[in-house]
Amino acid sequence: MTKEIFYFLVFPGLLFAGVLGGFLSWFDRKITARVQFRQGPPLFQPLYDFVKLLAKETILPKYGSPLTFLLSPVFALAGATLAAVFILLPVLGIESGFSGDLLVIIYVLNIPSVTYIIGGLASGNPLAAVGSSREIKLILSYELPFLLVLTSIIIKSGMTINLREIIDVQIAQGANIGSLSGIFGFITILMCVQAKLGLVPFDMAEAEGEICDGIMIESSGSVLAIYKLVKYIMFLTLPALICGLFFSGLELSGINILWSILKVLLVVLLITLIRNTNPRVRIKQAMRFFWVWMNLFAVISIILSIIGV
Amino acid sequence: MGKKTIIPIGPYHPLLEEPEFFKLYCDGETVVDMVWETGYNHRGIEKICESKTFEQVFYVVERICGICSTSHPFAYANAVESIPGIEIPLRAKYIRTLIGELERIHSHLLWVGLAGHFLGYNTVFMWAWKYREPVLDMFEMITGNRNSYAMFTIGGVRRDIDSERAGKLFKVLDEAEKKINLLIGAVMDDPVIHARLKGVGTLTAKDIHDFGAVGPTARASGVDIDVRRDDPYAAYDLVNWKVITAQAGDVFAKAEVRLLEMLESIKIIRQCLDFLQKNPEGEIKAKVREIPAGIGIGHAEAPRGEVFHFVKSDGGNSPIRHKIRAPSYTCIPTFRRSCIGGTISDAAIATAAVDPCYCCTERMSQAYDFRTGKKLYNAADLIRLSQQKTEEIKKQLHKR
């Protein structure tokens, strides 16, 4: 039991994922700033943001449900940490996980998005309601291609639904990204992760210029701080999942640490570049993009992995 | 139709640089009706102008808007100079034209940046504003200020541009042109921007005529109007340039018109600098003894469209009536055609596409009861109330 609590709270859960995710979000902001001719934040800025927000007053919305509004960030944090534990344990090679953990990961990864929606609706703000409705549509769009890509990976790895075994197969036979089906799958999952993280071009749930941060509009103080922490954790978890599925996992021993860091940074760099070279699309366009193009890519990936390319 | 929700854009909103209130009545994501509320920015500029001398009014109208801070003095100068019928020196005409066109470049770059920001494309925002810097540097070299240039005066301009400085300006202009070309390429060739802006907020030529919209908003819908060509002032009839129009009328066409106009402006500035360098000597200010009684009308093509100033003089040293009509005043109401029926995301960029300048627009305010819609006070009532209040305070002070 103590081991599980340690996993959840310290490594690779809350503390580890929060700190490393904060670093990755700093990396993202620094690269963004450099692309935009700006100086960018200092290294500890994510920490400063988090601590400052914790110290600020939390304002409860007048026309909402305060309990739901306050609980949803807690559930979001729990869900994100759980996802981090389930993904990082096998990806880092600490524990082999259990049979079928990929299915659990699919569910757990959705908890933060769902709590955003609930929190947004509970705030009683019309702009948050618009944001929530957009987030729902977004989940409906990216979830299917995400599942299809996972199917393609599962077929490729000999019908195993255990993340560690998928990584082991890759270590034995070469990383999934090296094959044609892997490339199609990688493009698809990168877009899905972009949408899951709520970054441009799929940030319409928070669209600052249209609905002033949408689902987050009423969050303040510690509520916003916890949402920020959730974002940090997701910023590590999702790239780590991509590394596990396509780059034969991460390792924490010897010189391999450097490789692991490079892999994660590469994925984050791609995500950052995509968000800096695109405007926000309309929700309709995003849905069409995922349902037509990304599903097509994912299906191609599945067909290719059945053929064995 | 289901229940309508009011989605507020404003009074404080990241989309608007100034306090302003757009009420979007939405059915789901679709905008079914839209109402515009003003009155947050009223400063009584016209009344203030009546208490200043003709010379001082320049610096007041310059502060109507921080972005098009030369177009208002331009139109005012045209208005005042038309009362005695002053012909300003050729050199002053060229310098005025140069300042006006530099302002157009910096205003359009600012708009491109903001439009990028509204689309969540912050890279374009930062790049456009970075590339705006050389233009502001040029302003600083010429006038000493990056904004609010205090360059105009009755009968001419206040500062000269010597040939040495003109040479330096050429260099900065070349640098700016390169960057502007880069930005134009980046914006016009981006497929995602095309997907996002084409067919959004479309205004037909009929809509433009119905609302009397002006400037790039009108030109993007194929309405070929431009004060600089239709009623030339300053040196616009002496330089070689052309009016940019587009036919589509959507947000992309408006962006296209603005981007290409910048290149025309660079062309005009080159010719002005060339003239100033070749003719280094010359008066920059005509002597004006007094402004006789009469009315003066002046207009100028601001970056957003036609600015109109009406000045009435009784032969004294200050205008007895000063009326201003800014371009946004007719451009903003076009949202009734461009936004209704679209989605919230489209409404946001379509309202921003006319480059609204709210502080320019607010000329009069009235207070309404928000439940019944009954008129409570108009400007005169508010002044009367204010005076009553002052009287009461005075009385209380005397009692002590």
C-alpha cells in the first residue's frame, strides 16, 4: 500500500509529473517566446505562477454550483495524476503494469477534459457554457482517431493491450515510428494530443479572443492553480505516452536518460511549433478535420499495420 | 428556435482594446441577433475644442485616437485652412503626405497583429508588432515622438526633414519594406488562415452603400472609394499610386486590402522622400494671420476610412463649433450584416475586421434605463445635473 501511495504522490505521480510537466511547460513557453522575438519566462516561472495563484483569493461564482465548481479541479488533478502513474510506470520501465492497462489509460486520460466541462458548466457563466459545449464537441472529434491509432499499435504489437509489452515489442523489433503505419499513426496522435492539451489550433474551448478563456473564465485563486497543475501534468503525461507508443519508451539508466529527455523534448517541440504556426480553427472545422482526415489517417495506419508495413 | 443566450463581448474583453459592449444573442453557437452599446469612452472632445484656440485644437484632436493620431489633425487642418483658403507650401504638402502614409503602415500592421491575436495566432501578432517598430522609429526620427506626433499646424508643418535625414529614412524604409513583404507572404499563403477567414463576415457592395461604410471595409467589398484620390488633398495628386480594392468582401479580403495598401504607402513615402531630398530648400509653413468668420469642411483618408471635420469660426481665435465624424462610426454598424447568422468565433473576427476604433466613434452619449429602454438623460441633462451637483457642493462648502 505504501508503495502505491508513493507512486501516486511522489514518483512518478503528483510531485514528479508536476515538476517535470512544469519544466516542459516552461520549455514550451520559452520556445514560443523565441519564435515570437520575445525573451520568455525564467526557468521557475511555472512554479511562481502556481504558488502565486495558490495565495490569491478564490472567488466563487454567484450563479453557479459552488460545490461542483470547487470539486471539479480536485477530480481533474486526481485523474491527471492517475493517468501520469498509469502511463509513466510502464513507459519508464519501473513496473510492467497489468494486462489491459491501455484501456484504463484511455478512460483516465479523459477525466481532466470531462472535469473541465463540469467545472465550466458549474460556474454558471454563459461564456463558460459555450466553452464547455465546444470541449464536448472536441472530445467527440478526437476520441475516435485516438482509439483507432491505439488499435493500429495493438495490431502491430501482436494483439497485446499492455503498454509495457508494446514497448518491449518495439525494443525487440525497432520503434513504431520507423514504419509507414507508425508515421501515419504518429501524425494522428500528435493532433489528438494537441486537442487534448487544448492548444492552438484546437484551443477553441478557451479561445481568449472570442470567449475570454471560456471554461476557465470563472476560475481564480487555488482553483485556477490546480487547473494549471493539471495542465503541467498532462504536458508530461501525453508526450510520454507518445514516446511509449512510438519511440520505444523512456529509460532512466545511464546515458539513456539523455535519450529519454531528447525524445520527450522533441515531441513537446513539435507540439509547440504546431501551436505557434497556426491560427485557431472553428469548432466545425476541427470536427471535420478529425472525423474526415484524422480518421482516414488512422484507418490507413491500421490497414498498413495489418499488412505489416 | 430554442432559448436565446446572451454572450457578452465587452465591456471589458480581450477582443477589444477599448471598453465597448457587443451583446450577442446566441442560439447554440449561432448568432441570431446582435446589439452594440457605446458610451464608455465619451470624453467631450468636440466641446473641449471649442474652448481652445485654433492652434491648440491640433493637439486635442490628435488625442482622439492614439493609432490614427495624424488623420484627425489632417482633416482638421484641411477644414481650418479651407476657411481663409490658404494654399500651403509644396514642401509642407509632401511632409504631411509622408506622415499620413507612415501612419497608415503602422496602423495596418497593428491591425494585422491584432487580427492574428484574435485568431489565436500569436506569432503573427508578435511579428507584425515587431515589424511595426522600424515605422515607429521613422516617426521618432521625423517628429521626435513615436505616437501623437504634434507635426501639423495651420498653414503647414512644424518640423522639416533635411536631406541627410531623408537618406537615413530611405534606409529604414527599405528594411521595413523587406519585413512587410515577408509578413504579407506569411499571412496570404497560410492555408489555415484561408480556411479561417474566407467567406467569413461577408459584406456586399449593397451593404456598404446601406451603412455608408468607408475605407478598407468598403474597398474590400469592391466599392472603389478613397478620399486621397476622389478629393485630393496635400500631395496625393502629385505622387503616383493606386487604390487597392478587392471583390470578395469577407475578412480575408479586408486583410488583403490592408496588406497591399501598405506597399502602396511605401511607394508614396519613397516619392515624398525623393522630392524632399531633391528640393532641400523651401518654406514649410505659410503665414496665417487670422481665421476669418465662416465654415470649413475638411476630410482625410484615415487608415480606417474617411475622417470628416467641420469647423465653424466667428473670426475669433477659437472655433465656435467643431464636429467630427470618424470612419468607425459608419463601419461598426455593418456587423448587423456581417455577424448575424454566423458563429461566435466568426462574429469575433468579423467585428474586429472593420478595425473599429471606439474612442474615435463616441461623440454623444445618452443614458437609457436598461429594463424599459426609456431614455433617462441626454448630454444636456447630464451637464445640468452636474452643474446642480456643483452648486450643492459649493453651498455646503460655504456653510462651513
